[in-house]
Amino acid sequence: MKKTTYLCSLLFILLLTFPLSFLHSQNPSPNVIVIIADDMGWSQVSTGLTNLNNPSDFYETPTLETLATEGIAFPHAYVNGANCAPTRAAILSGQYASRPTNNIFAVDNLNRGGNSTLLIGPPNGLPSGIDEIPASAITLAETMKTAGYTTVHLGKYHVGENESTNVSNNAATDQGFDVNYGGGTKGNPGNYFATQSGGNWTFHSNIGSELDVYADPYTLAESMSLAGDSSLEGTAKHVTDAMADAAIDFMNANTSNPFFMHFSNYAIHGPFNQANARPDLYAKYDAKTPSTMGHNNKGQAAIAEGMDQTIGRLIDYLKTTADPRNVGHMLSENTLVYFISDNGGAISTDDNGPLRGMKGDLYEGGIRSVSLVWSEASWLANKGTVNNTPILAFDLYPTLVEAAGGTLPVGYDIDGESQWQMLTNGTSMTRTGLFWHFPGYIRDQKPVSVIRKGDYKLIHNYEAASYELYDLINDISETTNLLSGSPDAGILEIGNNMSIDLRNHLIDTSAPLPTYRSGGGTVPLPYIITTAPPVNSIVGCQAVSGYEAYWDFDTASDANDASGNNHNPNPINGTLSYDTVDFEEGDQSVVFDGTVNIQYSLGAFMTAATSTRSIVAWVKPTSLTGIQNILDEGGRLVGIGMRLNGSNLESIVRETETTSSLLSFPFPNDGDWHHVALVYDGGSTSHKLYIDGVEVALDSSAPSSIEIHTGLGGIAGKISGTDSFNNNTTSNFIGKMDAFALYNGTLTATEVEDSACSMVLSIADESDKIYTLSPNPFKDYVTIHLNDVPKDVSVKIYNLLGELVFSKHFIKNRKINIPVQNFSKGLYLLNMNIDNHIISKKILKE
């Protein structure tokens, strides 16, 4: 008796002191409903909580308003792709598109810009080219099943086949879903309404036949419930309403296990004309006062409200249905509802205002998502709040697996980050950057990679190798590129740190890159962002005086001769563009896309017999592939020229068709600006080639003079016929040029150095003869290997702000190890004085 009393007392004390968290953990695993809206713009909802107070004045979504008010709204939520399939693939795979078990960057393919684009995108989707995930992907549904969940997909699938035509073994039921209602490879419903054929009501063939059981016309009860009157009775069923019917039947039939429901709407994707909108809802918007925001598509507004009404039916069911696994509670008390839109609005940028861009764009309007979380469960913390954490759609995978008490698959990359601790106890997420990679063309979007980090967003454009940096907190419409003009050191440091993070991400995920249509080379990764100083702020970056022609490509002159000697284009073959961010002199550089070159007025100086000539220019080739003419005057009989031939810089002084002086030297393959120069002095039979102010090649037996050469002259391509290199194939330059000058005389070595800003940047000549440096980019150490034993070496390292961060003197050291573990990530300038030979090199801390 005493023993029994003691045990009872002990049990009572234990119950009083037992952690409440343990009791909470004994609740049944939560049900999960993920609801996806198709093509819903950021401001196409009537709540302002999900869009920083930019609600629509036309679309009405009262259920989403309620859920945002009662749950948690995420105005800084993003999706992984700017159109349908990439986002869905990322959610189901939990991965960036660069992973081989995803590989969906776009709908259809990455080359939807035609056959004349500068670049070619890599393969997309399956080897067959279909935009579907492979059967080898371990989907969210499969992982939820291992956690004991019953799983169902409803509606648009888009990243796998329907079971009836399952040629790739990747139908929804092959990828972890127990039941599939209507999902297949098609991206739109074809027709939102069921039609009758042979006495049977069915939905369009784009929709899987599993939903046909719900295709019968509306009953009176359904009409009264949905429209509030009998107007829908006997009319064709809308697929959005049929999906709700199927979802409720599924929940009624599956009561033993927790369920994972993937409720993927076709709404509000096109077609969205009157014929595809429920008539009662269309009539409402037809009579409504027009929008002041450009939200005037009545059909889409009706489809959107119909979807909202369907979501309301699901919420009502959760609130009014007893939880069979948790007696005394309703399903709403242990069900997580997660709503997202899959990309920006598709009709116009107004759908996403004030964001810039729309569906297909990697500007905010294409990738910000209407997102919220709702539940009446006690475990959902901070209900009724707005959470400004930047999140990504594929976070759903680890979030829901953690919520289910499941285990992520071993040996399978999960790139999303779980939000579960943030949702249940307010813990901040640890991720520092969000990434996007789009290596192709769709709509107006060209190949880019993007990072958002903190308040800032950096875009790297692969065609022009240029950058855009935006402050999303103070410039949500992305109107001001902070890298334009002459940004201060702080902005440049922000941009470079983000560029390094972006580069590392692309390397870590083995991201496929586009290639050049001409030559087939791969575009370089994002690297160091460089901007020119203000006009005339550094004389050395301008060509030294005395030129006969000077094409500075600045705003005041564009492609005209700034020397005043009127050596102007005659004509420009194609359309030039300019870069006001990335240049070496003045206020802009000229961008050649491989289809443009400039023929200049010949003038006497470019055709007359001569024994002296100097040519200097800043060039930034996009890649080192194929032949790319920098300048050519004359032709195969007599002439002077400079070009890139693969990875080599070449110059030529041609005396006759069979006699010439040709120089060649490896060009730095770092994707950066470099100064090039050709100096010809017939009096000393000297022909010299310079890179970055350093003589890299010399011919002391050059022609003493060259005769009249009447071939066409110009830059960035073979102008016509056969050029001075005796090449008659297309040889257009791809990349940027700046500060291009021609001289009748011979520049001295000092003048060439002055034109090159007096900075020698790790040219191959110096590497071969004096030193090698590795690794670069670096992490913990930089090692300098000197090819000969020096007497004296001084090493200094400066950061972007010009501050000296390392300085040391070395005596007779052939191998120098520099510890850099404590350096912050970013760009640095390494300056070495090796036996009075000064060399400077850009180095990068990852």
C-alpha cells in the first residue's frame, strides 16, 4: 500500500514537472497542404501583407487576405525560377536547377531566343529535351512517404508524365505520390471547363483523366454554395472546383496517416478569357470599376477569385472536420497550409507592381512570390505577423520533412534550408545568400546569374560580362544600378563580395554555362567587378597625346573620332551598345556582340605609305576562342593589324603578300581588361607587341616601310575581303573596347606604360620568366614560386579601399608563403618588387 502511494505520488510529481515541449512533441505529425498558384503576380491579391502594402484594387482574394492576417506573410519570398517548371522542379527535388537530378532551368528549352543569339544555352531537362525531372530524383513526396505520410497530387504537375503516357517513368505516382488527380506534363489546362462527349463529361486532354470523375455539371447545392444562387446549376464544371472536390474526398478517405497534399492550381495561368472564367465571377468583374494599377483582365480576375474560393473550401473543411488522429481537435489545429505563387504575373509588369519585370524575368517581378503560412495549431509561432526573412520555394523540402519528423535522403543534395524552427519558435534562418542561375533565353530574359544578399541584389549578365547592383530595400523597383558611373569603394566592395559568393556558388553546384555561338567557347564565370575612374581622374588610363585618331567611345563622341581629325565611322556594320559601368577611360566602353564591326573613313594616314605606326587600346574579350580582329588596315597585300587568335594576341606588319612580320603571345585568360599595343618603327626594323604596358614580343627584322595600302580599315572585325593576316573568314570581336588610339609615329616604352596606367597585371611573359602564383582565387595561403633565386623581394597587399593589409621583405627566397586566413572575402592587389622589377596582380579571397 505504501509502495502504491509512493508510486502514485511520484507519477503526479513527474506529470507536474515534465517539460511541456515533450507533451507537445507527442502530438500527431502535422498534415501538410502546399497550395501553388500559377502565374499569380505579386500584387494580384487583395491583401497588402504579402506585398509590402501593394494590394490590387481589382482582384479580390478574401481567403488569402484572411490567411495572411491570421498566419504569417512573407513579402520577401522568392521562387527558384521565373516560370512554371523550374519552380515546381525545385520544390519537388529540393535542389537548384544545376543539380543533375533537377536540371530544369526553363519551360521547354534554354534557347527560346532564336538562332541569332550571341550565346547558346546548355541542355535543359531530360536528355530527350523534355522539361521534366528524372526518375532518379528523390522527391519531397517520396521523402514524406518514408516519414509515414499518405501523399496526393492535384492539378498541374508539369515536371513529369501522366500515368497514361508515362514514357519517362516519372509520373507523379512514380515519384512518391500515392494518388495523382490530373497531373501530367502539360503546363496549362487547355480549357478550364469540362466538356461533354458521347454522354460523358471530361476535362481537356491537358488534364489527367483522374479528375474526370468530378467533371459532371454543377448541382443545385454546389451552385448555391459557390454562386449564392442557382445560376451554375447544370453548367459545366470548372477544373479548379473539381480539384477541391477531389481534395475533400481524399481527406475523407485517408484518416489513418498524416497526409501531404500537393494542391497545384492551373489557375491563374492562361487561357484566361471570358470563356474560361466561371460566369458568375466574370459578371462580377465585368461590372467592376476599372483598376488604376493596370489590373483589368476580367477573366483572370474571375479565375483568381475562383481559386481563392476553392482555398476557402479547403480551410472550411479543416476547421469543421474532427481530426481522426487527435481526438477532441479539428484538422485545422494540426495542419500546416503553405501557399505560394510559382512566378510573377504573365500579362504585364503591372501584375507585379511596383516590382520591375514579370514572368520570365530575373528582376524582382519575375521571381518574388505571393507567400504565406497558416495553421490554427499551437506549434505555429508568431501568428498574425509579417516576416521579412528572404526565403526560397525549395525550402519547402527540408521544412516539411523536419515538420514530419522525417529524415532527409543520404547522398542527395538538398539545397533548401528548413524554415521549421523559424515557423515554430521564431529562430532566425542562417542562410546569407539566395541564388539564381539562368544560362539561356526566354521572353526578354538573357543569360544571367543572380544573388540576393541582405538588402542587395547583384545580377551578372553573361552576354556583356556586366553587372547590376540594386538596393532592394530603398529601390524595390530596381531603377538605380549602384555600379553605374563611379561607385564609391563601399559599393564596389559590396558588389565584389557578392560576385565572389556568386562565383563560388556556381562552382559548388557545377552550374552549366552558356557557350558562344561563334567559336563554341564557354562564357567566363562572374569575377571581379572593375569600374573606371571619373573622366580625367587618372591620366595614365587615357591614351597619351599625339594621336592621329582617338576613339574613346565616351558619351560625347560614341564611336566618332575624339581627336578632332574626323576619322569617324563609315559605316558601323550592325548596332553598337555601350557599357556605362565597366570601362577603362571616360564614362563608357563600347560593347561588341560578335555581329558588329566599325569601318572607319580611310583618310590619308590609314592608306599612305609609312614606316611608323603605333596602335593602343583597352580590350576585354568575353572569351578567347576563334579569331577576333581588334584592328585591321590594308589587306593581304599590304597592311597592319592586331587580333586575338584563340588564346594568343597577334600583331602583323605586312610588306607584301609573302613578306610580313608576325608576333604572337598568350593573352591573359582572366576575363578582365587588358591594355594592348603594337609599335612599328621601320627605321630600326622593329615591330613590338605589348600587353599591359610590357613588351612581350619583338621582331627586329620587320619591314623598313610599307607601301600604300588601300584596303578597308576598321576595328572589331574583318571589314571586307581578306585582312592583313591573310584571313578571309568572319573574325568579329566579342567583348568590350575602350580608349583606342592610332599614331603616325612610334611610341616609347614609357608612353605605352603610361597608356596602360603603368600597371603590369600578371601577363604570361612575367609568369614564365619570373614567377608563378597559386592558388588564385585563394583561401588560406598564397604561394609565390620564383623561377630564379632573387636577391631581394618586397611583397605588399592592398584591399579595395587602398589600405595596406600585408607587407614583408624577403631575401633570397624562391618560395614565398603568405598566410591570408584572416583576410575578409574580396578582391586584393598584390604588389611585388622582385630585384627592382615591379609586378602587380589582382588576387581574390574566396
